Amino acid sequence: MSQTFSADAAVELAVLERSGFIESRHVGSAVVLAGDGSVVTSLGDITGPIFPRSCLKPLQALGAMQSGVPLRGAQAALACASHVGSQDHMDVVEGMLQAAGVKEQDLGCPSDWPQDEEARNWLVRAGRGKTKLAMNCSGKHAAFLWACKENGWDLKSYLEPNHPLQQRIFSVIEEYTEEKISHIGVDGCGAPVTAFSLTGLARAYSKLAQAPSDGNASARAATIATAMLDYPWAIQGHGKPNTIVMQELGVLAKFGAEGVLAMATSTGAAVAVKMLDGNGRGATLVGLTLLAAAGALDVPGVANVLERVVEPITGGGRPVGSLRLGTAVSALLD
């Protein structure tokens, strides 16, 4: 059976301390690349395959744009998003569907409640139930449908790996990661998810982040990177980690399920993290620290952001501990 790297190949990236006792340890792997693609930092297994999950979305959006979808602004950001389903998020997705000439029921993602409390309460008061618009991958799916309409491709089978759209997306993934896809699975939203290495993931984000300033880069890739930074609220939601990182540091940032995170600066310095236990609560702490340790980000700026995004460890409503760096990361700071 195909599989990701083992615990023996992982290192301690983060620990949770409660009341002076180390309660949990998060092991995994991480890699930092320079703008030229060279490896700056390697922790654990950075060549074994992983499912990047929603970290794939910017590449999937690029595949949709290469298929003729004229994504711009907030629409381009929503195609890359794992959003909380706020009313603003749902409005943009609905606009994408209208532009494509398709309906909500054509979306292949499941219906869901918004993670955004205000939007959820509104749906309840309105006597409405779950909606596909609120599902955190709805923007990606809207872009997929739009691509199908632009090309006359079948709408019903757009999530099948052999569909022309998915084949184009696979080509984009292999181009930007510079790796062959090692396995194809099904993501939580029903879309194909492809396996490749953490190094490949960091390489892809490095290229995307440099695209706006690289005259030889794809204009569509530049549009995606610019939209993510111009509309950070669209990528996740106000007050959420990815959004705060992009707003405050100008860094492309995208979580993926099962403890995956990819980030990249405009100079192409990029980090990719995989928490082996699938818990991503320490990923931003690790990723930003590694970029700062590599000299790619300002330390005070990173410290300020981490104060806002790292989960507090509480007991009885008061702080009793902290989520902090594991030995493999802290050793780099000595």
C-alpha cells in the first residue's frame, strides 16, 4: 500500500506543555527552500510522499484558469480558499456560479454548515439548512464547473481523475512541483488529491510566490498569488491563521487537512510542514519559525503574528501552559 513517511523518519516539531508537564508531542517533517529551489533546512523525511490536501488549491485554481476561467480578485482567492463560509465568502462563490451559468446543485462538494457563526445563525433563522456554498471548498468547485462550461466538458464527471480538467490540473501539479504524482486519492470534498513530497510542495509555492515579480512566470500564476495577498480574508476568514499571516507578513499561506501547511515569501523562500499525527495546531508556529530562522522573515514580525495565531492552552478559563517548538526546531535557534 502507498503511504507517507513513518514515525521513525519524523522528528519532534512541536510539543504541548500543560502545568509544567509535556502532554503531547507532534512529530513530522518540514523543509525550507531558498528562492532558487535549494534546500535551506531539512527536518525529517522531505522526499517521501504526502497528500497536501487543500494546499493543492492554488495549483488547482491555476489549472482552471489555464482552462479558460477568467478568475480575478476575490474570485481567484476563493478558488484557492478553505473558507469559513461567511456571507461574503458565499456571495463570491454564488457570483462565480452565475458567471459560469451553473447552479449550486451542480457543485460536487457536500453541503455543510458555515464555520462562521454569524452566517450559520442567519441560515438557522431563515429556516434554511446546510448549503454547498458554505462548504469550505466551494470556491474551488465553482472554478472547476466554470472551466467545464468554458470548454463544453461534462459537468457530472468533473471530479473524476480522467476528466479533461483534472488531467490538466495534474499537469500543472507536476510542472510546479517538478515531480511525478505518486498516488491519486479522493479529498474530503470529493476532488482528486495527489501525492508528492514536501519538497515538491515547497517548490510549487516558491514559484507561485515569485510569479508577480518574475517576468518569465505565468501571468495566471501571478494573478493567483496577488489575489491571495490582496484578499486574505477570502482564503480562510477574518481572525484566522492563514488570513492573519498573509495580512501581517505578506506571505502566501495555506493550510491543508491532516497537519499540512505551505507558505512562501515574495522572494521565493518557502516552507512546507507535515504533522504526522494529522493535527495542524503547531504548523504555523513551526513554519513561521523556520522561515525566520532561515532569515526569510523579520523575527519581531513573526513573534507578533504567533502571539495572535497560536492556540492558548487553558485550564478553568486561564492560561496553564503553551504550545511550543519541539527539539528539532528549537535546536536550530541555539
